[in-house]
Amino acid sequence: MTTNPVDTEEKIKEAAQRIFLEKGFDGATIRDIAEAAQINTALTNYYFRSKEKLFWLVYESLLKEALKSVQAIMDKPISVKEKLIALLDHMFEVHAQNPNQAIFFMNECRRNPQGFAEKIGINCEAMEQCFNVQFEEEVKKGIIINVSPDAIFPLIFGMIQQIFAGRELTMHLFQMNEAEFDKHALEQKRIIKEMILKYLFNE
Amino acid sequence: MTTNPVDTEEKIKEAAQRIFLEKGFDGATIRDIAEAAQINTALTNYYFRSKEKLFWLVYESLLKEALKSVQAIMDKPISVKEKLIALLDHMFEVHAQNPNQAIFFMNECRRNPQGFAEKIGINCEAMEQCFNVQFEEEVKKGIIINVSPDAIFPLIFGMIQQIFAGRELTMHLFQMNEAEFDKHALEQKRIIKEMILKYLFNE
DNA sequence: AACTAATTTAAACAAGTGTTTAAAATTGTT
DNA sequence: AACAATTTTAAACACTTGTTTAAATTAGTT
């Protein structure tokens, strides 16, 4: 059998991401990860020093990826309305592909707000600033009702997240299987989108 | 010092609720709870047999209380619009008083969906049924737009929850202190309420 | 092939976990 | 006051946790 250090490192990272997303930092054990990656327990520490360091690597990578794609939408030369629609669709897609992400971020941010702030800090401000300026311009022009973008931005993120953060809860409360939930989620997105557009834009 | 068994039991339950809400089942330890209740570690097992049994007691009590108050609103002889407003205000109040509840339920439901389903199961269906009938009547009358109550109910729960589930995240993302967040939360509620009413009701 | 460096392994470590135990302290009852 | 039952305690239990170690295996170089 050939031993490829890069492959092993990658295998651990992938498994760690999977397990951490599923169980959170507290719930996941180094042995869970090792088993998922099909490697010896000691190797996680050989490659990443500690559980915490491995976690922050996964955490940061997930955050960066998420921010980057949102940034890409915000940088497009399109109207606020188009940006919001794109943002809604994109966020939905991301969470649909990995329903654990929403609750994972909420959780880990609460478990260690400081760490989260350090990781995300600056990147987000710039993006937000850019959106805010455009938003307020359209408010002035009368395209958008008089409301602060600071209230709208988290609302949109939150509403999409909420669909998936409460996935298990919804599925068991309304006794849905996975396919039914997917349908339900799409319907939720449609309503959310209509609601936001109907609310923000004057006809 | 007088030793009152009931008080000790109650002290443990209260501390357990506080700690479980804060750290979740995985994050909380029996020693955390004992310290918070200012009692010996062994007493939690003396009174409640096991950590798991204590947890389910707290979990069920929180769930029942939450359902009961929602049920009370749903049983009132008022219109759907009035019920939705009351529901929004009530949910907001509950979560504002204890911001940890939202994320706690999401988490623990995902950690053990089966257990959640067993605890909540029947109670919820009856309540939902009652609301659904009234809702669909008003849809027929043309008061409410043509949309399923099954989509609206979780949306409202979710949107209020989302404000508080993402509390730490929002605070650090937008660099708010607690007072600023409280103001932000109220603004979020106002927008959510307006959004839902504007969306659901034909003028 | 021989040697060095890198990788992997099994085993153990110390610390923390939920839980139990047996003795001590307290309470209630006669 | 004396006894029995209940409650509380300190200590230990068995187990899991993240981490380390030292030996074994593999890869790369001359």
C-alpha cells in the first residue's frame, strides 16, 4: 500500500468536517473522526497538533468559503432586488446541500463568540458596507421602503438558516420524510422570497 | 442548617435547566450542575438516577410549558390575524427572556429526534389542527392569500427563533452589546410582523 | 542494498466523565 | 434520649476523553 501524506491529511480534514458539522465540537471525538477517516487515532494529532487546532481549521475554511460566495454576489453590478434574490437562492442551495451548516455555525459561535469574531471580523464589514450604501441609495430613490439594511441582512440569512436549522424539529413535528421536507423547504423559500420582496419594494 | 429534600430537588432541577440550556446535553457535566446548585455531585444521581433522566425531565418541562402557552393563544376566540400577532409577541417574549431556548431545542432535537418526537407528538397535532381549520376557512373567505398553514406555522416559529438563535452570531458580526441587540431584536420583530401581515392578508 | 527521514501503529498516559458506595450527618418518631 | 429513616458527603469506581510515546513500517536518497 502506498502512503501518501497529503492524502491522509486531506482524508482527516474531510472526515473532521463531516463529524464536526454533524456533532459539533463537544459532541465529536477524535476517535469518531479517526474512524470516519479510517486512520489511526494518533494521526490526527500528528498532522494537526490538537483537536482544537483541527477544529479551527475546519471552522475557518467553512466560514471563508461561505463569505467568499456571498461576497461574489454582492460584488455583482446588479440591483439590490437582484442581489437579494441571488442571495436567497444561493444561501438556500448551500444549506440544502449541507443542512447541518446552519445549526453548526449558530452553535459554535455561541460556544466561543470570541473565536468566531476573530475569524470573521474584517471580511464581513467591507462586504456589508458595500451592500448598505447601495441599499440606502435605493431607499432614497424610493425603490425600497424606509428600513435599515442592518435589519434586513441578518433577517435574510436567518430565515434561510432557520429552514434548515429546524430541519429535524420540523420533520418530526410535522412527520415528514426527507423528500417531503425538501418539498417543504422549497415552499418555505418561495414564501420567504415573496414576503421579502413584497415587503421591501413599493409595488 | 435545615435540610429540605424538596428544596434540594428543586435546586438541582433549576440548576440543571440553566446549565443544559447554556451548554446543551453534551457540553454540560454533572459537576457543572452540582456546582451551580451548590450541592454534592452524588445528589443529582440520588434524586434523579442519571444525567439522562434529569435531562429529559428538564427537556419535557420546557417543552410542555412552551406548548401550553401557545395552546392558550390558539384556543382564544379570535381571528387568525389576531392569533398570529399574539403568537409573534408571545414567542418573542419567551425567547427574549431566555435567548438560549431557541438553539437549545434545535440542537437537542437534532441530537435525538426520536426522543423529541415522543415528548411532543400528540399535543402539538391537536393544536395545529385547530389552527389549520380556522386558517383555511379564512383563505376560502379571501381574507388570507392562498397558502398552506403548514408552511406559515413553522415559518413564524422559525423567524422569531432565528432572531435569538443567532444572537451571539449577530452580536459579534455587527459588533453590538446586549442593549443594542435588544433594540435590534425588537426591530427584527417589528419587521417580521409587518412582513407576515403584509404578505398574508389582502390589504 | 543501506541508511535516513517520514509516516503509521499499538499502547499507554493523565485528566475528566457519569455513577456507585459506604460512611457520616441530619431528620423524624417513639 | 434512643432509634430508624432519610439525606448528604467524600472517595472511589469504571469508562471515555485528548494526547503522547516509542517502536514498527514505509518512502526517499545515495
